[in-house]
Amino acid sequence: MMAEWVLIVSLLTPGGDFVGKLPVYYPDLTSCQLALKRIIKPTNVGNPFGLKYKGVMCVTADHWEGRRPMKGVPLD
């Protein structure tokens, strides 16, 4: 059985204010971390509102869905 990992992506206004977050699922930690490295800096989404996205961290799917929290990682 493969563990699923979730890359938490923040959506930001052009001024840097937090708008929301998106989960992006990956089959393993390595692919999640590689994706995180690509979007660690705020990147323009390319929409008329000027929203940006930024990778925050990789967590297990169980943590993201509240089944088994990871030690030392907030559930937010």
C-alpha cells in the first residue's frame, strides 16, 4: 500500500494576503517535496484577479484529513 502525501498550497492576493488553501495529492513524499521546491516562492496564477500560489508543506493524507495527525505539525 502506498502512502499518499498532500502538498498544501496557499492562494494569495497580489499584496500577499492569504485567501485560501488547496490540497494537491501525491503518491509519495519524494514527488511531493519535488513539487514543493518548484512552487516555494509565490507564483502568479495567471488570472484577472492577480492571485498567486505558494507551496507551504507536505503532510500525509491522513494528517490533512484529520485521521492521524503528524507529531509537531498543526492541523490547520
